[in-house]
Amino acid sequence: MDRSGAAFRRGRLRLAHLVRLVPVLGFLTGVPAGAAPLAPTPVPDLAGATLQPVAYGALPGWSADDQGAAFATFLASCRALAKAPAEVGPASRPRLQPALRQACAAARRLGTPNPVLARWFFEAHFRPFAITPTASPRGFLTGYYEPEVEGSLVPGADYAVPVYARPPDLISDAPGSNKGPAYRMQNGARVPYWNRAEIEDGALAGRGLEICWLKDPVDLFFMQIQGSARVRLPDGRVIRLNYDGHNGQPYVPVGRLLIERGIVPRNEMSMDRIRAFMEADPAAGKALRRESPSFVFFKAVPLKEGEGALGAQGIGLTPGRSIAVDRTLHTYGTPVFISARLPIASPAPETPFQRLMIAQDTGSAIVGPARADLFFGAGAEAGRIAGRIRDPGDFFLLLPRFEPREAAP
């Protein structure tokens, strides 16, 4: 092709690229005719932390990240903000929802942008703020995953560990929440619901609450910690189980007990070490599990091809892009940039992790303004990585620039 033809092709590509930029540039330069007026989104109060505005150039690794992947995850949250899914967990703080919906409208106009355009989208529609906890200089990260375990729809010698659905006699002061006490009626009075030991000893047996039966009681314990699982049946089918409430008893981190008793050094603690302890001495493992009286109930939910575990926002989580946050402080759908060095490639915290994440889930142990659980996907390898992450990290909240004027306080 001659030089003039090549120049023509380059010019046409630039023009097509600029056409795709129109929604972003238009959002910055004005509001479409007839649209509701916009107002700058006020910086929210974040209990237990200060928010300091920073430039995107100050975010470590921002320019090297794939914001296109984060954009796809953000769009999933946008769909949930537009129409609540059928399966939704505990609600998050609603303060940023109007502003997020405003950004979502612009995101939908972009379609599927390339990574560079996706980065420009986030820079155009969000302002970054460093989150500095008042109690510590940095935030704290853990990991979680979706276990895949062996189970059966009928009990048998190899499948003797029942997975229970939420009992109809369970009374909760906060239905749908993963916190707070729960009760049952006894002789006309409310009493605490059965604890783990009582349930394992048969308190719920024979009531038709069994969804399926597992091979290994350790698998059930880790399912309850993670809040979901894929159960592979003997015929090869896979069913998904998702969190559907708990017995209201306190959750005791058994890893902490192993550290306090000198069984596992603090710097070696991981889910693999907990599992190894339980499997090496089943009686001691059973006794350790019973020191945490909390017990989680499940429900079967549809398993779509390629979809990650369902988060509290009611959508499938994206491995490496979804996080669980403190729902009382943050709004589902909010982008959060995280910078840390984590034990991903090896047990040593040496792998750089500088990535834009989307808040789509929560958890009873996820408490604080700069506290997140990173979702790593399903299966054993995801579990190995997630189980060894207990590391500090830096958090940057991406605050939507604008919200509908009527939503401003």
C-alpha cells in the first residue's frame, strides 16, 4: 500500500477512536439536553479513616493495570444497580448509589472499550482518594474463594456430612444479615439457636433440611467460612450452594486458636495449615471446629457457565477483580484501587498486586474502612492462594465525580 493509503487508514482509525470517546468527553463538557442537572458528589464521611484526594499518577501501577477487565466487572455492578437481582445478600451503605448510577449510564454508552479507553473512562468519571485508617498506617487484605467439594444428593457410607438449608424455626433480628443473634422458640420463650456442636450431634436431623451430603466434614467447615461452594456429584453434575443465614452464634477464628496455643507460627498461618491440622488428627480437628459455635446454612442457586460465586450484590464475582468490603461503610459497585505485595506466586509476599477492584460482596469478618477480602475464583489453587493472604495494603477509593442534583444532601 502506498504512503497516502496508509495515512488514510490511520486517519480513519483515529476518527473511529474519537467517535467512541464522545460519551466520555461529552460527559465532561456538558449535560445532554433534557437530562437532569448534575452536582459534584460530596466526599463521604468514612468512619475510622481520613480521605485525602490524590492524582491518578500517584496510584502505584495505575497505568500498567488492565482497566478494561475492571470495566467489565463494574458493568456487572451497574446491572445490579439498575435492577436488583433475584438473589441478593445484606445491603450495603446506599450513599453513593445515585452517583454510581450516573457513572453507569456513561459506562453503558461506551459498550466494550479497550483498556486505554476504559482507563480514560475511570479517570473522567471518578476522583481517587487515599484511604488512611486512623488505627493503622495501612489497610489489611485477606483472600477468599469458592470451594469445589465432593457430595451426593443422597446419603451413604461415603457421604455422611449433611449440608443444611435454613431452618424455618430460625428467628433473626436482622433477616438477610450475616451478623447478629438468632433464636428459636422453646416452651413459649425465645432461646439461642442451636450451636455447631448441637447441630453436628443431630439437633436438625430428620427435618428434611438436608440439601446434600458431603464426604468430608472439613470441606463443610471451609464452605461455611467462604459462604459458597460448588458441589460435584457422583454423576459429574455440579450444583452451587450459597449462603442463606447462620445460627446467630459467634464466629471464632480457629487459626487464631492454633497460633495462641503454639501449634502453628503466626507467620505460617494459612487455610492449608488449618486443614492439615484437622486432617492429621480428626478428633482434634472436630474439637477445634466446635470451639467456633457459628454454623452457616445454604441454599441451592443456579450455576451459569463461567460465572463466579454470587456476591452480596447478587451478581457473579470476577476472580481478581471483585472484593468484599465492610457494607456498613461502603457501597456495592464502588471501584477501589489496591496496591500491595502479596503471597500469590509463592508463600512469600513478593508478588506486586496493583489493581482496580470493584466492591461487590461483604462478610462478617470484613470490618473497617480499609479492609477487603480479594476473590480469587473457584477450586483448590484459588483456595491455596486465598488461604495464605493476610497482608497490609494501600487503598484508594474512586469517588464518582457527579450525581443527580436532587440526590445531593
